[in-house]
Amino acid sequence: MSSTPIPLRPLRPQATAVRRGHMSVGPANRRARATNGADVAAVYERIWTAIIDHSLPPETRLVEKRLCEIFGLGRTRLRQVLQRLAHERVVTLMPNRGATVSKPSVREAHEVFAARQVLEAGTVARFIEAATRADCKRLHQHVTREQAAWRQGDRRASLKYSGEFHLIIAEVGGNRILMDMLRDLVSRSSLIIAVYQAPGAPCCPPDEHREIARALERRQSRAVALMVRHLERVRADLRLEEVPEKSIDLRSVFSNGRRAP
């Protein structure tokens, strides 16, 4: 055996608390970042939920200063929340006016659901052609989660899972252009449902989604008609009439909770 010593890899110098031009990313900083992220996500959910349960009607002004006080957030993080809501068309950002809850018109509601009927007839047909057993299993598992949220009376989760059901079908079809178009329409539909569904009315039961999933799994062409009929029924169940404006006190809307965790 050779007696030549094996060169050892030099040890890396111990990281100092502050590197040149960089702040330390130690456990405390990582926890702070995680907490900040949780704050943003929690405030986003609370505002969305307030819109869904009609506590924040359309065109309510979301005054930054008031919301920062209510949630204990700085303006930078609050604006992250508002930007995310604006991206999903839930909030409208106006120069020199700030943010308001978006107000889809009755005409827009009719047009959005009409567009979805045309688009989703194609995504369902494409799913029948392209789906694997794993895809069908994924769809059934998603409906199971949706049913659990509906049974628990979680309107926010029910609305989220309901929209994602349609997006999964489009995703499996593999057409990215259709997927992007449908993602925009589903986001707009979620706000339309939140605004025009009767206060206190239960979210749409997921039974029709289960029926569509079964038809898709069996490669039945009737799944197209089931989807079109489902979308028409969702639209028909809405109270599509103009919503009267009223004054809203933001602090009273969010007073049931402490600062967002």
C-alpha cells in the first residue's frame, strides 16, 4: 500500500454573522421571513373570505392605512396582498384612488359563463382523448377534497376546489393557450359567484363534479353535455341583479379576529 498521504479538501471557513454586502440568513431571519409570508397569506385569505361572505361588497374601498392598522402589516406587505388580489381580478387598483373590491357587471357574468361553456366543451373532449388512469384518479381525489370542504361549510375552500376541478381537466388536455384562457375565466367566475350568490346560500354541491369525473373516467362523450349543463346551472343559481352600494367599516368587518396570525 502506498504511503503517499492523501491530500485533504480544505475546510470552508466558518460563515460570519454578516458577509460583505449581505445580511445573515440564520434561523431567526428564516423564521422572520416565514412569519412574514404567513402574514401575507393569512391577510389574503381573510380579505377573500370577507368578499365571499358578502362582508365586503363590490366597490368597497380597501384603504391601505386602515388595513395596515387592522392586520399589523407594513405597507409593502399589504401591497403584496392587494397585488395578488388584483392579479386574480378580485380587487381593482386605481391610480390615486387605491384599491377597491371589483364589481363584475351582470352582463359580464352572463358573458363569462357563456364563454366557459364554449371553451370547456373543448377541454372535456380533449381530456377524454388524452387522460391516463392516473389523471382520472387525480380528478376523483380532487373531488373528494372538494366534498370535504363543502361538508365543513368552508366557502372559501369550496370555491377554490371548484375552480381547480375545471383547471385540472384543461391541464390534462395539454393545450396551454386554452389553459391560460380558462384560468382567467375561472378567476372571474369565482368573483362573480362570490358577489352574486345569495348571502348565506350554500356553495354549489360537488355532486355534479363527481358525475362529470365518472363520465370522463369511462370516456363517455356525454361528459361534454354534463359540463355545459353544469355551468348553465351554476349561472342560473346566481342572483344576477345590480348590487346596491353601502358604506362599510373595515375594522368592523375584521373585528372578529385578532391580527392575522
